[in-house]
Amino acid sequence: ALTRIGLAGLAVMGQNLALNIAEKGFPISVYNRTTSKVDETVQRAKLEGNLPLYGFHDPASFVNSIQKPRVVIMLVKAGAPVDQTIATLAAHLEQGDCIVDGGNEWSLTAARVSHTLGRVDPETLSRWFTMALSTVTCNSLLRRTTFSSRLGSSQTVSCSRFSPSGTRVNSSAAELSVAAPTIEASLDSRFLSGLKDERVAASKIFQGDYSSGETVDKAQLIEDVRKALYASKICSYAQGMNIIKAKSTEKGWGLNLGELARIWKGGCIIRASFLDRIKKAYDRNGELANLLIDPEFAQEIMDRQAAWRRVVCLAINNGVSTPGMSASLAYFDSYRRDRLPANLVQAQRDYFGAHTYERVDMPGSFHTEWYKIANSKI
Ligand code: 2AM
């Protein structure tokens, strides 16, 4: 008998997704370049309860074991391996078959691949993406694929994960003009963490006692940190959701963010009850501009902001770096203001380039000979 679906690329994610699909009762064929991983996966399927998973050592028999039109999920290393695997599989696939790239491929490359394969015009591809609810072009912030339509059942199989390539999330955020300072801070922390030798050298230069000498109540501090972490987490998710929303708007995907939070939770290592809260927030208001202003989240932030500020201040006073928490707090403090210091930039632009400025106290466009004022005052 033929299987319902195929999966090529049996590293950790691939093996687990394949087992997940088999466990849901969908017979699946698996293939990997290095055949020992095929055997390993077959062995795991046997041990985990004789799951309907079938291993193949060569691409031809792998492809031929899948019912038509074939769906092959590919989970191989991004870059050249993707091209190579597509070429290997495409040699045996036919018109109407589909490869779902579940890996970390960059969206631009994904577009190029669809072009190379001929198999598919942009509209069809877009239908496929919608059908598979695949948010591949969200640049791996969130990866979720459900195959319910293809499999003709309400059961879904899922795979979601955070990208190891935060870089893509951040460059997407920048391209979409979405502020994502918490996510950026986490990536920057990774970069700094990588500079071990430099940090060892710097630690010798900046030696000293960074302790502020403040006394803190331990129980209070633990409670404060818990609250600060929670408030920061709201900011982090707000930014992530906003990136997805902006991409969805740009591409006309019409993603339902509440639904996204729900399915995200389903197959995710982050089975956070927090995601339920996010879903509820978007259910309350599908057009929510920012999670922060959902009434429930807003209240939670208000309840925690004193603790949040205490923790960040304490960290700063004691020379402890808290990039995520302080970036989140700065995000909140900017977002909640009707007027920001960025107004000053307008005046500076008028100073160096006569770009004119507006005033908060009267309408119109103004220009000032700033150097005259500066000179007269000095
Ligand atoms: P491998 O086990 O044969 O190395 C993550 O590295 C996954 O991508 C693994 O399943 C790995 O297969 C696969 N992969 C990496 N490079 C590949 C390539 N050039 N062709 C096919 N699969 C590759």
C-alpha cells in the first residue's frame, strides 16, 4: 500500500516530525541521504508502538511509495542542500506533486526554487502555502505547517519552531519597519556571547566593584524578577506578532493571528498557556494594533511595571546586563507615550539641512536660523 506523505531529511526535527505524523495515524515514507538515519527512524517508530513509518534508502523507491499527488516534506539544511535534495527528489516526482520546504530556507531562495522547478505559478504556490498554512516566508520566526486539507481530515500534523536564525527575523523586522528591540537584544546577546576572548580581555580593563551596595529583600526580588520577566515576555510576543502581521499585510496573506497563536501552541515546544491568552486577545479584537493595548495585557503590564522598573534599575546600578528586560521596558516606555524625544530630530534636521519643522503649539511649517540663536545665547 502507498503511504500518504513523505519526509526527506531525518535530522532531529525531521525524525520527530515524521514520528509525529505517523503517530497521528498517517502512513509516512521517510528518506535521508545518510541511510543510517533512515534505519534509526524506522527503529524509533517500531519502539514507539509500531507506527506506520516506512524507511527507504534510495530516492526513487521513496518517491514511488507515496500516493499521488505526492506531498514530500523536506527538512534539510538551508542553502545548497535544499537545491540538491530538490534535484534528487524532482528526478522522480511528477506534475502535481508538491515539495513542502519545512526547513529554514530564506524566503527569497524559496521563491527562486519554485521558479526553478517550473511545477508551479505564483498563484498556485500561494494556494499551496495557504493550504498548508505554511508561514515559511515569515522568515522562520514561526514555522507551522498543517496538512489537514491535503490529508482530507480534520486531524492536523504540526511542526513549529523558533528559527536558529534570529538574524532573519531582525532583518524582516527592519524591512517591514516594525520595532522589535527585545528580539534584537536577544540576537545581540548571542553575538556578544560569542566574543569570549574579547570579553575576557575587556573584563581585565573594566575591573572594579560594580556592586551598588543596595540591600534587597530576597523574596521581594524573586517576585519582582518574575513580574519583570512576564512583562518583558508580553513585549517580546507583541513584537513577534507585529512582524508576522506586517508581513501578512504586505503579502496579502490575511493571517488570523489568534488562530496562529492557537496552532502555534499545538505543535510547539512552547506549549505556553500564554499563547491561549494571545489567542483570546486577538479573538477579542482581530485588528489589535499591539498586544500591549489589549485590555487584559495592558492591565497585567500596569500591575507589574513597578517591579519591572525596580529590577532593571537594580541591574543597571549593579552593572548587570539585562538586554531583554531593559529593551522591553524601553519599548513599553516609547509605545505608551503620545510624544517622543524623536521630535527633537526634526529640529536637528532643520538645523543642519533647513528641512523645516512643525510645532506642537501651532500649525504650520517653520524654519529657524539656529546658528544665530546659538551664537546669541553663547
Ligand atoms: P545527512 O544526515 O545525510 O547529513 C540536517 O543536516 C539534515 O540535512 C540531515 O538530514 C542531512 O542529511 C541533510 N543534508 C545536509 N546536507 C545535505 C545534502 N547536501 N543533501 C541532502 N541532504 C543533506
